Amino acid sequence: MKEISDLNFSENVKYTKDHEWAKLNKDIVTIGLSDYAQDQLGEIVFVELPEVGDIFTKGDEFGSVESVKAVSEVYLPISGEVVEINGALEDNPELVNEDCYEGGWLIRLKPDNLLELDDLMDKAAYLDMLKG
Amino acid sequence: MNTQLKTTSLHQWHTDAGANMADFGGFDMPLWYETGVKNEHLAVLKSAGIFDTSHMACIFVGGKDAFALLNYCFTRQLSSLEPGRCVYGAFLDKQGRCIDDAIVYKFSDTRFMVCVNAGMGGVIAKHLGSQKQAMDLEISDLSGKVAKMDIQGKNSAKILSRLIKNPGLVFGKMPYFSFKGSLSHGALSEGTNQEGVTLLDGTPVLLSRSGYTGEFGFEIFLDPAVILSLWKDTLIAGVPFGITACGLGARDSLRTGACLPLSHQDIGPWKFSNHPWEFALPYTLDKKGFTKNFLGAKALAPSKDDNFIYPFVGQTLRKVTAGDTTRVLDETRENIGRVLSCATDMGIGLLGNKIVSINTPGLPLDLKITGISCGFVMVSKPLEPGAKLTLNEGKRSIDVTIATDIRPDRTARMKLDTFI
């Protein structure tokens, strides 16, 4: 596992305590796993994602990420409807390890309530939480 | 790092290489390097990998009654074991429970080496001592005094031939589970009276044609002071073959696919019978009795409350967590046991209903092999191969099938000539 100082934390996303990130672009929110989460999981071999059209509430489990080491559920940072899933992960789940904020995104969501994003942490708050 | 953990002579190399380290048997060991478990696993199946296995412990047992003691304490029949041969088995307590598994190496009728798991050198040495009574022999726990590295995979001999003197002679007549050579000092310096094995600089090593991956290869025992240079030399000599340093993650997935048990996980403080490793017991041909009396034998008789251990294979690479959090459900959805091990063998896939390996000849070109989960379950009733189970962990379930073997087309037992 890397030291926190060796990990990459994007400035442009909001983080959850479960180590997901959310990024708003126009009216769609993209969701993925933080660099800390992928590093903890180790080499990811399978990503289970929901279907387009599935509707979730903030905090719902929306899929799972399986690494050589463990299986980990992923939880939704905000409520909404799935409008796109990252199909590239089916053949290349390692994208979550290699490029967690760009090519390794998990799902895109049409949010119910954008204000829910305000409950998430910015980079500084997330780093504070990680450093305990 | 927890300061309580022990380290091997290669510890600095592992951390310099960026390995993910974790406690294994009280040692701070590499789980995987930057290469990743999948590539490390596949490297052994396709070419070669090296493993630091210095956490394992060696015990020397020598003297007039060395054979008698070992043959009483070990589950294999040692009377037919020739010098220069080694054999896999287990040490049981009086109740027939497994204390640890081991490989016993025979140098001569009065000199044996026992290789056990991490942290078990003292335990097994003490156990043997407790059974010694008036016997004339010496037991030395060599924990920390002998280092070991394994080179595994079909190009192992080609790579080693660049690192040892007289490889042609060394590799001649070296069947599976045989060994040659000795160590430079101490109890193991006398060897087997066969030709020695030395590195190019004259350093003696003990070379054993064995391993824990199911693939062709060797375990190399040597002085801890020289393992770092051999490790580095092996990585250099192996460059043309794409050799890869492998951590305990790949070691675990390779051994699970090879249907080999992990001590204290698949075998342990429960009755050592009704499992896929009954070849490690000295059964008579009709399997109605044993060919010798040994410690724990009486307790192995079948009884009403017996459990049964079976290998299983999943349908995809998806796995579950081993241990008490996962239920083992039969076709009536009754929970009948627990998962002992579950790993993904990244080198196997399904062709129709048949498991194939990336080393299976004649595979269709468009077949994509992404791995299949596999492992061992302990259940409360006998099952037939082909029986279907569901392994359930919270919301997650995988369907698995009881099997007799897992990864096909393994290379461990193939003739050495095939690989030179």
C-alpha cells in the first residue's frame, strides 16, 4: 500500500467517507473510486455495475469491485437514475487502478437533488479524514 | 511495519521493489509487486517466477533412530524413501489433527531434513522432541539459518542452468520430488553422497525438484547470506524468459488451482482425513488400513461426526471470502459447512463445460481465458464430484461445483528433459 502522500487526489471531485468520488458536469454526475480506495483494494479483476435506468437513493449499494485481495461494495454518494455505465470496465477492470478519476469511472447518474453534493467532502476534508 | 514481525534476508529487496507487504506466519512478506498478482500468476504458467520462501523453516533430524522417529510422527511411509528423495506429508497429534504439513528430505538412513511452514520450526522440533523418549537422535531447529527461494514454471531449468555448475549433470536423473546438493555448513553440509550442486562461484545449495504451484520447478535451500545475490542473478539470467518476482498472492492462487492445501487453513487442528490429500496417508491398497503405525492413526478411523473437504470450482472469476462469513448452501439451501480457501486461478477458463488452462494444447484462438474461482469447502456430509453448491456471503452468491481437480495441464510432474 502506498503512503497517502504518494496518492493522487483530484481537486475537481467531491469525496465520500466510503472513498467514492462524484463529479458534476452540466447536469450529470460521474461516480468512481478514489485513488486511496483502489490502492487499498489492490489489483481489480472484476467490476459489477448496475443497469442503465436503475434508480438509487444516496447511500445505496450500487455494485461491487472485486480485487485479487477482496470484494468491496460501492455506495452511491447521491440519489438518482443511472444514465450510463462504464462498459470499458468489463474487459479492462484494471482501469480503476490505472486511471481512477478518468478512464476508470464507474457510472453516470442523473441526480435527484444536486444539493446532496454539498454533503460530500472536498479534497482537503477527505485528506484530513484519511490522515485521521 | 509492525516491529514484532520477522523479516527474511530479501526483505529490503521486496520493499525497494515496491511490494505490498503483509504479515504471513509472523513474517513481513510480499503479497505482490508492482507487476500485480495476475501477471505474477500468469508468468509462472507461461514461463517462470521466483518466490522468497525463506519464511519456511527447516529442521534437521539425525542419528540412529532418526528414521524410526520420523516414520512414527510423519503420515507418509518413509521405509521406501530412497536417499535423495523427498516426500510430502503431515505431522498429526494423538487425536489425528494436523499440526503442520511438511516435506521430509532423506539424505541417508540416519540423516533427514524436514521443511515446515513459517513459524513452525520450533513447534515441530518440540513435537518431535516430545515423542523421542529414549531414542538415539538429534533434532535441530534450523529456523532462520536456512534461506529458501523457489523458481517455478516451465523455463525454470533453462534459467537455473545459467546459474549453476554442471547443469547437465545436475539435471540428469532428477525426477519430481528428488533433490541434490547440500549447504555450506552445519547439519546439512554432508549432502546425499551424490554429486553436489554449486552456484557458479562455488556456493553449495540444496536443489529440490518440488514447489507449491503445481508447475515444473525447483526449491533452492541455501545460506541466508547468499540468497540476495542468487535472487538478483536469477532475475538477470531470467530476463530473456520474462522471469517475474512473485509474491504470496500469486503463490496462493497458483497452489489453489493446483489443488494443494494451505496449512492452518485447508488442513489444521481437525481430523486429517476425508480430504483431497489422502495420498499423504499411508493407506494400504484396499484403503482399509495403514501400512504402518503412526501418531494419530487410530483417531483417523471413520466416525459419525466426520466432516469432508472437497475442491470446488466456480463459473467465473468471481470469488467469496473464506471463513465464517460465507455460508455453503446445498441444493436444498441448507448451510452445510464453511469455505476454507477461495482464490481465482487467473490461468483457467471454461471451454463448454470443461475447465481448460492457458497451457492446454489446441485451444480455440478466440477463447478468452479470464480466470475461474476455486478453493476448498469443509462440509458435514459426503458429496459427489459434480455436486452443486452456492457460496453465499451477504447479498453476494456464487454457484460452484464439487470437483476432483482444478487447473488442468499442470507441468510439475512432467519429465525434466521436456524443459531443457
